[in-house]
Amino acid sequence: MVQVTTGSSFMKVAIIQFPGSNCDTDCQAALASLPGIQAEIVWHKETSLAGYAAVVLPGGFSYGDYLRCGSIARFSPIMRAVRAVAESGVLVLGICNGFQILCEAGLLPGTLMRNNGLLFRCEHLHLRVENNDSPFTSVLHQGQVLDIPIAHGEGNYFADAETLKQLNMNNQILVRYCDASGNVSPEANPNGSLENIAGICSHGRNVFGLMPHPERVCDPLLGGTDGRSIFQSMIEAVAKLNVKS
Amino acid sequence: MKAVVTVMPKPAILDPAGVATGHAMEHLGLKGVRSVRIGKSIEIEVDDADEKQLHEICHDLLSNPVVEDYKLEILS
């Protein structure tokens, strides 16, 4: 499924646009600022993702968050293709509402509930990199602290005890909310997420969902560049895959 | 066929909106509020459906089995 990129050709990344997505062009701009990337918006009624080396489900309020966040987008036509490419090992990144959609679709375990303080939280905060053995965190080091903003009302990660145990055992928790010094504490938890979870990957490690918005901190003019490391990791992972294939 | 689906947070799940609403009830003078839980009620009218299909829809779309339970009532 992964298109081999050679010489001057571009690695193509699909950014899925649902009705109500609002971070799609931000993701496109963030990706386009990295060399060798061609980021294309793909409408949710499309049915194929052939030729794309990676897929991003951006943030926003797909279908107005009706019923539950992500519950209707999960049945959009493109989601069959997202599931198929995810199962074939293609990298799939879900940011904020994209994370909620991946959970609703069962591509990631658990769910995102209403923030425990009931408020929509929109602010910069810190994330500790818990694991760098993934295609999304490989250029980071374990324990590194990132400054990345959140903007959500439903980011309270929940999973049953057995699922949580598996996530820990398999090192699927990639980022947790922490303070500026990297301490994972209740005070640093903005929404009540279990164990301060901010982002998890699938068992196969090629699907990653996180509530914070890395695409919003990819340009110094916008207050930081810590988000670039996530996209940079993805690019390096795909490049390695292409060398192998 | 008419049906009503009631979706509620599972008993073990904290419902912060319910708790906040309970506080407002106390502000209105209600005493001894022990628990307030907020769910959804979904009314469906459909020409042709069997119960099994409706249960699948309740499970896959109308509720999130990780944190919610549903009850399906067929009215007619």
C-alpha cells in the first residue's frame, strides 16, 4: 500500500476532511512546511486512499459533535479505507476530534469523555514523551517535555482496567500531560484523563491518537515548533519503510 | 415500528454533568440529592426493521459500549 518515493518525488499524505473538520488546512500547512511532503485534503465521501503513505484525521467538530464526538464520522465512506490502510500498516494520525473518531471506530481502544471540569479547555500545556519506540515519536527522547496546545471539551480518556493494563504493558501510551518540569501530576491533568493519558498508539504502533494539536506549533510565528517532531517522526518512519520495500 | 432507546452512562462512570446539575437542584432547595445521572432518549420510527438490527444499531452507533449502556423498547 505504501507508495515508494524516490529522488525528487513527494511523499503523499492524506488529510481527511469531514463536515465540521476545522484543523484540516492547519494540518496541511504544517505538513507542507516539511520538505518532501505533499499533503492533500481528501473529502470524507471518497472511498480510496491508494497512493498515500500516511493519513491524518484532523481536529474539529465533525457532524457538529452530534450524538457523541466522532460517532457519526466513524461511519463516513472514507473510514472503510482508513481501516483498511491502518490494518495494512500505513501510518494513521488522529488529532483531537481525529483521536475521538479513531476510538469510536475501534482503531484505538477506550474513549474520550466530557472533561471532568466540564469546561472546554483551550491552552498551551506540557506533554511528557513516555515512549519513543513508535513511528510518531522516534525523533524524540523518552522523558522529553513538549509544549503543545489543547482545545477540547471531550478529552477525558477512559478505558476499562484490563485495557489500561494492556496499554501500559505494551508501551502504547506515548504522551501524558505533565508540568513544565515533566512531572505527571493530577494538577497537570486538564480533563480527568486516566493516568494523565494525552495520546495512545495501537498495538501495531501505526495508529496514533492524541488530544493536543501538534499542527498548531509548527511555526515560530505561532508560538512554538514542538509539534514538528511528531510529523518529522512520521516522515522518517515512512522513509525507512520505503528503503526496506 | 416505533421504538425508544435510552442511553445512560454506566453505573461505574462518573457523570460530571449530572453532579453539576445535582448541585443546581440543591441551590433550588431540593434536599438530600443522592445522585443525578444524565443520559439520552432517542425516538425512532422505521418502516421495516427487526429487533436484532435495532440492537446492532444501538450497540454500534447510538451508544458507546465503553462507557454507556442502552435500553431498547419497542413501542409498536
